[in-house]
Amino acid sequence: MKNHIPKILIFSRLIIGFIILLLCFYQRNNYKEIIVLLLTVGLLTDIFDGMIARKLNISTQILRRLDSTIDQIFFICVIISSYIICPKFYEENLILLSILIGTELLTYSVSFIKFKKEIATHSIGAKFWTLILFATLIQIILNCESKTLFLICFWVGIITRIEIVLIILTLKKWTNDVPSLFHAIKLRRGLPIKRNKLFNG
């Protein structure tokens, strides 16, 4: 039974994402606070599914690909929800948001073109950006504005997306859990890399 815990956590994040969407459409009392609570739970499932899978030694490529795909769906649900709540923020920051979304789409396009698979690098930079994105989305949902934090989120997002593209282009074969471009270069040279057992394989 314990071997199913990572999958349960992954799919629970999918359910949480859809619940957040529903809350935005109905907007009951304290719905923003409930969304923030659910978003926090979703983030925790994202942290612990990988940690538990590695602890149980069941962190397979299939599981990591599933994790990446549902991560994307979850954050798409949250971003759509924040747009429903605060459309003005998105209108005012349309150019920067379009650039950021474009770089995200670029990473997936490069991965599919080169390897015919989605991304599952789970780089350290990407994990760091996820935390900033999490904080930014909370600020937007609660206040319908985000200035300094959003700019930090934008630039860190751009930098980490560029790194992911470089990682993909550097790798000779599709590989999950590549901590950084430095590690990708070592893998390309056939050298072993050291991963953090808790955070990156």
C-alpha cells in the first residue's frame, strides 16, 4: 500500500486544481482563503510525492513524467483561477506574462522535438522558481496585484526556463531529475553525477 502513496499524492494535486477552479466560478464566502489553503496543500503534495518515491526507491521515469504533467495541469488550473479572480492584473501585465508563458512552451517544444517526450528535469532552479511562483500567485489571488514579487518571479522564471532548454539541448538522451546545466554537461561526457536524495533523485 505504501508504494501507492506517491501516486495518490500526485493525483490528489490534480483533484485540488479542479476544486480551485470550481471555487473561482462559485466564489462562496472566504473562497480566496480556501484557495490559498488548497494551493498550499497542493504544493506540499508536490514536495512530498518525490521525496517519498525516492525513499521507497520507486522513483521511476514513468512516475516522474506523470508528476511533471500533473504539475503543469495543477498550475494551469491555479493561473486560470487567478485570472478569473483578478483579470485586471493579467491585462496590465500581458506582455511579460506572454513572454513567460512563451518560454515555458519553448521548453516543452524543444523536449518534444529532440526526445519525443515531455520535460522531467526537475532542476533545482525550477524547484526554486516554483516556490516564487507559489508566493506570487497567492499575492495575486488575495490582493489582485503583485509588483516586486511578480518581477522577481518573471526574471527567475526566464532564467530557469533558459537553463532547462540548455539542459535538454546538452543531454544526449532523455533523462529525468537533472539538477542543473552543470550536471547535464557531466552526463553528456559520460560522467556520474551526484543527486540530492531528498530533492532530486
